[in-house]
Amino acid sequence: MKKKHHFTCIVCPVGCQIVLKEEDGRIVEVIGAECKLGEEYARKEFINPERVLTTTVRVEGGVLPVLPVRTEKPISKKLIKDCMKKLAEVIVKAPIRCGEIVYANILDTGVDIIASRDLLAKEGKL
């Protein structure tokens, strides 16, 4: 059975409206992309969409109670919920530098969770 899937490309500011046609889970046509990057984006979104996860983790001894963190690169959307559960258990000790690894190789993806900002310890030290 043929199906159409609609995507708005987010690779560049043009925002192409892309239609991906599939039959029995197989991509048969991609139309509407003004460049190869848009076509690749639609194919990837159909096969295995990925996102950068941004959230917070708890902090011990910091000037703030939580630290913003993110994945260093996109991970499969299917893993977002499990990553959030894992990160809900994490407590980091201040001070922390932006870019510092907070959780290495989350869910064996090869992707690290990193701090998105510097966070001082209560004593004002970094």
C-alpha cells in the first residue's frame, strides 16, 4: 500500500515542504526538496529520526539546584524516554564546566551527555 509522509525540512532556512512516498516500508520517491540535503533529511526522518536531547540534571553543592545538559550529538528519537529516565537518577557535584561530560555513553549509544553551562560551587569556585 502506498503512503505519503509530509516533512518540513529544517536543514536550512528555506524550509522545503517535502513529500516522501513509501510502499510497504520502502521509499519510492522524495519530492519537494530543493537540494540533496533536504532529500537526505526526509529519508533520515522516515527511517530513524534523531534529536538532540536537552534537559537538566540535579546538582549537589552548586549555586543552582539543576544543570542544563544535552547530548553531544543527536540520538534516535526512540531512545529519548529511556535517556530521560536514566538522567533523572543523575546527581552531579559542582563546580562544573560547560562541555564537561556528565554521563558518558548514554544507553551504549556512543553519545555523551555534556553540561550546557558553567556552574559554580556554593563557595563561588569554578
